[in-house]
Amino acid sequence: MPTYQEQQNEQILRQLQQVRKDLPPFLSEFFTGTAQTASPKTRLGYAYDLRIFFSYLREEHPTLGGIAAKDFTIEDLQKVTVSDIEEFLEYLTFYLRHDAQDPAEEVKRKNGEKGKSRKLAAVRRMFRYFYKKGKLSADPAALVDTPKLHEKQIVRLEINEVADLLDAVESGEHLSKHQKAFHQKNERRDMAIISLLLGTGMRVSECVGIDLTDLDLKNRQVKVTRKGGNESVLYFGEEVHDALADYWEVRENAITKDAEEKAFFLSGQGRRISTRAVQNLVKKYAGGVTVKHITPHKLRSTYGTNLYNETGDIYLVAETLGHADVNTTRKHYAEIQQRRRQDASKIIKLRKD
């Protein structure tokens, strides 16, 4: 039976195959050429973003306007200038698209700084690829400035809110009558999931991907598949261990949809739980204990903040969270670093008291 990651990649590649039908034929070389350096999920993201780029050229470009994607050639791409790509970024601020369910209806689309930066990254990758291959005489995308990103304050739970959240999972307090009907059945699973997210800082995709064989309760460790496909071992404390051990009894006696199902966390239908289901259960319990918009990623931020406050080691936080670049971690926790530096300044005395 294929692993969870293999199943996910297979599904993503099927989606990529469908999206590529809406793109110029010459891009098949690009997607083949980036297969060794970019994950299937990354390439699917490129495909979605490039589809918007070529739609923009068809709709807005003064000389390339009206050319359908299937008729677009590498020679046409030569005509795209720095100004065209800058205007594309402006176009992304607000544009209309036909609804996938009802083509007669148009849907408003908006992009902020991050959305624009991601789409520019896809366009840059495409131009750089064909420029390096000698198919283009210039690389205009390399000359376009990346939109300035304004960092948002990290949303996380305070210590008392973490305790309130775990109490809510245990008691079912604040749940609706409909939600309470399923609470007793799922409480041990939900407690295990939320405790694991809070106690390791793992991503929700890593959590749902855990198989029975990935968990080692005796040594308090779990193997996860990180972004990019790399495997990593995370360690957890006593409280997380107890929640996982409690759910393990439920999992051992669970009736699965497939006799060979290896997933540790199961849905009510006896299949591997989905990321959407985990997002919903976090939202369900957190909604009763805080006004903050709490998602699995916010639980990850909570763990990262607590670990940094306890250790002051930004490299340890980066390694534990699975950040490829410590500067990513440093950027997210800059506020805490500044506060620690301010506190440190009070230690230095120029004259004795």
C-alpha cells in the first residue's frame, strides 16, 4: 500500500496534469525540467500562478492580447517586458474570474503582498529557466522588484489560553448541541491531536500524515515527513505522551474503511483524517475560549514562542519547526528577540546601586 506522502504526490500530479491543459504547450519542458528541484506541490503552485499570468497577457497585453494559451509560443514570451510584469502585479490587486461552478458568473479575486510575491516567484522561475536554456535572450522578471512584505504580529495562545483550550477539549464545554453529540466519541482523538500540535509545533500536514509505525511512545518520539519530503524525528513531553497513549487504545480497536489503513489519526469514517477536519476541530474548540482566530498554524506559533522564551535559542526553534532557513525563524520571532534585548539592557549597571 502506498505511503500517505506517495498518495498525496500522486493526487497532486493528477491535478498538475489537468491545470497544464490550460497553459502554453512549451511549458511542458519547464515542468519536466523542474521536477528534480521542486516538489509536486510547488510545481502545482507554479501552474496555478502561471495560468493567471497567461490569462493576464491574453486579456491586457497591448500586442499579445487575444492569444489563447494553447497558441502562445516561446517567441511570444520574448515580447514580455519588465513593465509588463510590473503591470501584472498591479493587475493582481483586483481582477475578475469566471466561477468554476457557474462559468456565467464572475468572481472577484484579490491579492495582497504575499499573493503577489508568490505569483512573481513563479513567473521569475519560468523566465529564469528558459533564459538559462538559451530559449530567451533576456530575463525581464529578474529586474522586477519583489513587493515589500509587511510582517504581521504573530497570533498565538497565552499560557492560560492553552490550558483553557485543553480543558474545553476534555469537557466539551462551549460546544453546540450538535457538536456535543460527537464529542464523547472523538474527545480522546481530538485531545491527542491538539496536544501533539501544541507540544511539538508540527504542521497540520505532518500531523495527519503520521502512521502507526511512525509513533514511538516508549521513547516519546514521532517521525514526520517535512515539506519537501524530508523525514524528521520530533520529541514530546509527558502530557503529550499521555494524550497519545490514551488515544492509542481507541485506535487499536477502531474499525477502518481499509483493513490495511496505516494512519494513526482516523476520521469518523475510518479513514485517515484530513487537514480540513483538523482545522475545523481546532476552530471548534478554540472558538469557545478566545476571540483570537486560532488555526493549527497558530498552535505551531504558540509552540515556537514558548520554546524560544524557554531556551532563547533561535537555531533550536528553527530546527524543531523545520525551517530551512533560520532567517525565516528570526523574522517571525523578531518581536520576542527585541524584548529580550531590551530586558538584557537592564542587567548592565554603570554604577553600583
